[in-house]
Amino acid sequence: MAGKVIVITGANGGLGRALAQRFAQDGDKVILLGRSLAKLQEVADEIGGDTLAVECTIGSPDSVRGAFATIAQTHPKIDVLINNAAAFAPYLLEEASDDQILNSVMTNLTGPMFTSRAAIPMLNADGHIINLSSESVVVDLPHLTAYQATKAGLERFSQVLHEEIKEKGLRVTVVRAGQMVGPGQTPQVDAETGMRFFQAAIKKGLNPMERGMTQYQSVVHVFRMIVDTPADLHVGIITLDARIAG
């Protein structure tokens, strides 16, 4: 069913951009959150429809409060929050800087807590929070200690938050996804870091080039289904295993 008000974090590129495009095409009102207002506005202008770009650093509680106050000016009630933003940075913990560790925790775990806290009072009855997790929760990928730990924490957070808010008629769903590619994807690591990660994965028998890969446009169909799930159903977690094309 179209006509929902949907807030998407990390909407300036990648899956977030693809989700925003799909929902806008379906006639939903889409609110794009991200650190760069200029980049968000470019996406909003490209997508068209009823879209709103709002600057927000989800790891900052003040930034989240300000962003949702801005949203409330035009959309006092919302239907869906999609916590898509993530910090993916492969590194060895012993070599990690304070900022690298804090960015992983604040973006991947604390951020969804801040945005969920802000969204809950604004959610309509039958409102929905969807949190994007990762296959790395169950696949022992190297150099991703903080990333895997925060995504595992996000899944547990989602489970207990659902129990906390279900009496309000609200739902929380986890989407655990594998590798994805598509338009708007931007590299999150430099070449040297990427090569170290690649070599470590090969050593563990996990060749990234031989693992499944799926397109953003395939994944957005699943989010559409979740958003339109009837009120008498709850999807706790969906696991999306990327397939090797062909």
C-alpha cells in the first residue's frame, strides 16, 4: 500500500538511495537522512516526488533530535524508519584508532538507538522500524571485529525493542543481508585497506570474488514487502543470501 511516510538513514547512496528511489516511485513520502545535505539534496532532486532531505549524523544525539524536529514540521507522524546507515571499515582492532572504533559503534549501534528513540513517538499505529544487519554476524570475516560486534548488537537490540513497543502496535524487523552492488555505490575504504582485507579473507578461504553478490534493486523488493506486511503479521528477521549470478 502506497502513501506511507518513510524515513531512511544513509540515503545519499548505495542501498539507501535505491530504497528512496523505489518508495518515491511507489508514491510514498520519503525523508532522506545523511551527513551531507548537499549530497542528499542531489538524490532528492534526482528522485523527485514527495521527498525531503534532512541533514543528520545519526551517531550524534543532538543531530538526531534536530533532524526529527525538522521532520515533524512537515510530517508530524511517520510510518516507517529504515536504519540503513552503516560504517563498514575493515581493520585489526590492535591497529584501530579511537575514531575508527567509536565511528563503528556510534553509527552501527548507538545511531539506530538514537533514531529509534526519536521515531517511536512519531510512528503511526502499525508503524515499523527496519534495521539493516549483515551476513558478517554469522560469517567469520576477517578485520571486521567492531563491525560484526555492532551488527550482532543491532540484531539483539531489534529483538528486545520489538518486545518493548509491540503493545503500541509497532513492529521491529531485521534484514540480514549479504554483499550488494549497484548504482550510487561509493568505496568506504582506501585501496591499501581493501587489499589487506581481501588477502586476509582469501587466507581464511573466503574469496570475496567468489561469494554471492546481489543488486540493490533486488533487495528493495524485500523492503517493499516488509513495509506492506499486514498488521496481523510480524517479520522478526529476514536473511538475504546473495547468489552468484548465473
